[in-house]
Amino acid sequence: MGGPSRDMPHATSRAAVLDVIRAAGTISRVRLIEATGFTGATISTVVRRLIDDGLVTEVGRAESTGGKPRTLLALNESSRYAVGIHLDHSGITYVLTDLGGSVVARMSRAGVGTDDPPVVVARMADAVHKLVQGVGISPDLVLGLGLVAPGPLTPSSGMRLTPPTMRHWEEFPLDQALAEAVGLPVILENDATAAALGEHWSGVMRDAASFAALYIGTGIGSGLMIDGASYRGGSGNAGEIGHICLDANGPDCWCGARGCTEALAGPAAVVTQARADANIARAAGLTQGPGGQRPSVAADFDAVARAARLGDTGARDLLETSARWLALAARTLANIMDLEHLVLTGPSLAIAGSFYLPIVQEELDRAFFARAAHPVRVRLSASPATAPAIGAATMMLRAELVPLRQNGIPLPGTYGEAESTAPATAPARAGR
């Protein structure tokens, strides 16, 4: 069984049991004892309370192996919901997920553009209310909002160092403003870390407790999962492989360095080269819009990827060059983390992923330092376009229902103290 182990730093026994049930899909009480190391009495008490709270349900019996058939447990996936929001300059994606991380509803709206942050927050709050109302569920079942944006972020909520297109968001207390506008708790995270958590909770990596998610949206980053927990670093910005140097004499990057992965391999670099080549620009339909305005980098990158898939050799060469640079960064990450699993995800890989996957896999097969001990298996996300938003919703599900210890310190109600956690109820509103 993949997912959490008995060594995971869950804050409570309740959180540990619920997480094991989630990861297993269906599981008996006997298997819960084996998976967690808890006593039968503890499992009995925790499971009973989870059933009473509507989070877990009995779903039938396992095949008999000679004794009485064991009753199977599963998440009651329609018992709680969370909203995930991916905020980007080129667009804002909203998803509503159930307790299991499955998408119940989704929608996309215009990006932040040049609007002032308070104006965008008001738009976002209105979209969240319409999303929930549109599926007819009770707002009381919505635990809160996960919100992700391009990093780096700061612990005080401000985006102190933002991409050039979002400089007017620097120092804006985004999560606080949205919590006040929506009336629900909000968690803020960078997009790559959220995408990794989403892949672990409900995506192609749900069977792997440790892996990295290599993320391409407007920029490039990575999220790290270690033993089922996100590794965030000192400020929540771990995994910024988009800003490791691949060429000391390479092009300037917006972060202030030179030769970064993002400057060499990112969507903006691919689009710039495509526009500089008349044949590729024509094949991809890269034309200026009304008033000389151009589509977003994300839209142009998708156009180049579509041209490559339709057989344009110039467009394909650009993507393969980008993929080779990205593969070097992936090898660096794999060497540092001694990875066994890597998932490629993010909106820019929704169309272009098939060009990147074989090149990254080939580089790791050829030059990964520990390849004699084990390979690195590279997979493509099943939902790269919405992975950040799904991961954002997952953040709220995990924070509310399966919290981990803070800074490695056991909280009251750790393993074996099943009575210590209050039942999960309708979430408190902002300002709790």
C-alpha cells in the first residue's frame, strides 16, 4: 500500500488513521492496525468517531480467508469539499474537489493582468461563490480555500520577489484579503509545491511517499514530497530549480542571476525564439492582437507545442532544446535528492508534455549518479493543466483533516491518544 507510513509525523492518531484510509482506498480495521502500529482499542475508537463525523463509511466486506469476512472502510468523499485556486498572470483556475481530491467542478477566468490586487480579489471571491453554488452543495461542507501563485513567497504572505508580470503584487497580503472577501480559511502556497501535494493525494504519484514534481507553468519550479510530507524549506521556497545556473555565461534572468533553467528552457524563452523565426511564428500562428497586443506567454507556448505536434520541425526543435536544458536541471535535482520518482506537471506540459518526458527520462537513464543502484522513473501528470489548483485544494484538505506535526514537534493528541482530537465539523469562518 502506498501513501503514509507509521513513521509519518501526523499531529494526531485521528489524522494518521484517516490518511491511511485515504491512501489505501479501502481497508479493514485489522490492516489499519498493521499499517499504523496503533492498538486495536485505539483503531476502534478513532474509526468510530470518523464514521460518526461522516468522514469514513463502511463499504462492504473483504473476501473471507477462512474466518469472518472483514468489514472494509473508505473515505466518504462527499462529506467535505475544498476549493483550489491557481492565480497567474495569464489566467486564474478554480476547482472544487471532494474529500478524495476528485474534481467536482472547475472553471477558468481571466488572469490578474494589470488590475490592482483588491480588484482581482473581489473577482476571485465572486467566482468562488458561483463555483460552490453551481454544484448545489452546502457551503458549510467547504473546509476552505487553497491558493497558489508563482513563487517565491514570504512567511508574511507578501510576494516580495515576483515575476515581472506581477510586480504590482509585491507585499500584498493575498491570503488575508481573500479570506476576508470569501469568509473561509485560506492557505497560500507556491504553485510547484501545491502541484506535488496534489499528485500525492489524488494524482499519478499517490502510490509514492517520496518524489519530486517538476513543474512548468509560466515559469519553472519543483515541489518535493518526502515520506508523504511536503518539504518547503526555511521560507516555503524549496525546489526552485528554475533558478539554478546551467550556463554561467547564459542569458539574464528576471531573478537577477544569469543562465538559469527558466531563462534557458522556460516558456518565455521558447516563445521568444519562436517569434524570432518567421517560419515557426507562421506555423504556430504567433500574431499580434488588436492594438499590437500579444497573447500571453502561456497561450503562445501552447501554440508552439500544437505546431510541433502537427509536424513542424522548427517548433519541435525548440521544444526539444528546452527539454534538454530541463533534463539537466532534473538530473541535478535527482542527484541531490536521490530520487526514485519524478512527475512532470504544470499547465505548460498539458500539450507539450510528450516532447519533454522521453528527453528527461533519457538523461536520467544515461547520467543519474546513482543509476547503478536504482533508476529514476519519470511520469507525466494525468491533469497537468489543473495540477496547481487541485494541489491547492488538497492543501486545505490536509491541513484541516490530516494535519502533520509543526516543525517536527508532536502536538497534543499524538499517536495513541485517540480521544484528544475534536470531531471534524463545519469549518470556522475567517478570523477564527
